[in-house]
Amino acid sequence: MASGSKKVIFAALAGNSLIAITKFIAATVTGSSAMLSEAIHSLVDTGNQILLLYGMKKAAKPADKRFPFGYGKEIYFWSFVVAILIFALGGGISVYEGIHHLLHPQPATSPLINYLVLTLAMIFEGTAWFFALREFNKSKGGNGYIDAINQTKDPSIIVVLFEDSAAMLGLFVAFIGVTLSHWTGNVYYDGTASILIGLILIGTAIWLARETKSLLIGESAEPQIEQEIQSMVQDNPMVEGINEILTMHMGPDFILVTLGADFIDSASASDIEEQVEILNRQIKTKFPRIKRVFVEAEKMVRKKG
């Protein structure tokens, strides 16, 4: 797992921990529903970062007899769990709190505390978001943002980037809700802001769950990797044709490759064995993330007629 991912997660963990404590204090003092939703959001984010770090640690375990291809998919599983937590705890509780506040409105007190906390939170969240975006830009290459998100095989940075983006948007909504409640004296703005924050989190969770579910099931490698593998095999002088090339990510840094190749009819068993080893070495050298290559070799027999 890239060290950059861990740096981003540690930065988000430190920021969210401090922000959550501050927001809970502010929500208790002021009675703001939107602030309480933001506090819950930051608390959930803090727990999510801990789960991501745990998943990264588990994913780094070496392969054993029970899991011969390693534990790389641990990070996919825990990223999916994070998405569920954002949906259930972050989004669900925020919506519930907002509805409760609309049904039983209470005026917020000491709004200046809310302004101060929200401003500080925007600064801290913005800093964490900047670090996550910078790390994501390093990994996305020349792809557009949507394509890079859909093609990424390391969900840890994506989870943090999505969380921080949702946090920034939620803070903006909370700021508007608190301000309108303060200026107009209408407490329903505060509850409405809490519901909107919950809907933002639910939308974020659904998108994250969709992305991580695909990785958990088993996504193939990038198309360009498969194309270059095909070119390598076709360039081998003893290969007549390729039956199929199948790839699957067993983790962000572990690609499994299986391919079927037809060898010329004059190739001996030792020749085929030698060429299979050459292909194995070439593919792994070209793509260090490819850890296992399985070649199903067949001799091409020409029919006389």
C-alpha cells in the first residue's frame, strides 16, 4: 500500500478527531441541530479513518495456506464497511436529528460559537481535503476525475477524498442553516440544514459503496495493461495465437493474470516451458503489481488436407 495513502488518512484522522470534539462542545452549548449533525459526521469520519488504517494493516499480511493470494482485499472490505457506516450513522442520524428538530424546534443559543467552530472546521477540513486531492492527482495521471475514480484500485484515498468533500459541503450547508436561523429567528432552517447534511452523506455513501463493491467482487486490471500483455505474448516467436487474457485485482498492488496461448506445433515441451517462464518474467518486470501469472499452454496443430 502506498505510503501516501497512510499520510492522507493520518492527516484526516487527526483533523477529524479535533473537529469532532469541538463540534460536540459547540452543539451542547448552542443547541444547534445542524452543529450536532456535523459533530456526528466528524465522529463517524474519525472512526472511518481508524477502520481504513486497520484494513491497510490487514491487507499487508503475507499470503498463507488459507489465503494463498494474500489479504489484499481486506482494504476493499473495510472501505465498503466505511461506506455503510457513513450511510447508517452519518447520514441516517443526521436526517433523524433534523426531522426531530423540525418536529420539536428549540432556538439555538450563542450562535457566535457556531460561527467560530464552523470557520475553524472549514480550515481544518479544507487542509485535509487539499492533501487528499493532491495525493489523488498524483495517482490519476492524465485521466479525468470521474474516469480516475472509476478506474482506481486503491479505495483508501478515494474514501478520504469523498469524506472530506462531503464534509466541506456539509459545513457550508450548516453555516447557511445557522446563519439563516440567527438572522430570521426561524429555527426550522437549522433542522432543514441537518436533513440536507444527512442527504449529502447518504449520497456519498451510496457512491462509495458502488465503487468498493466492484473492487470487492473482483475488477480486472486497466485495459492498457491487458493490451500490453497481449502484445508481449504475440511478440513471442513460438506463440501462434492467444485464446484469452484474464486479470483480476486481489488488492491495490496485487494483480492476478491468467492467459491461454497456442504454441507452434514444432515446439517441444521444454521449449514451451522455457517460453512460459520468459513470458512470466517479462510481464512481472513490466508491471510490478502483477504478482502471479498462470499460462495455459497448448500446441497449435495444423490439419493436413
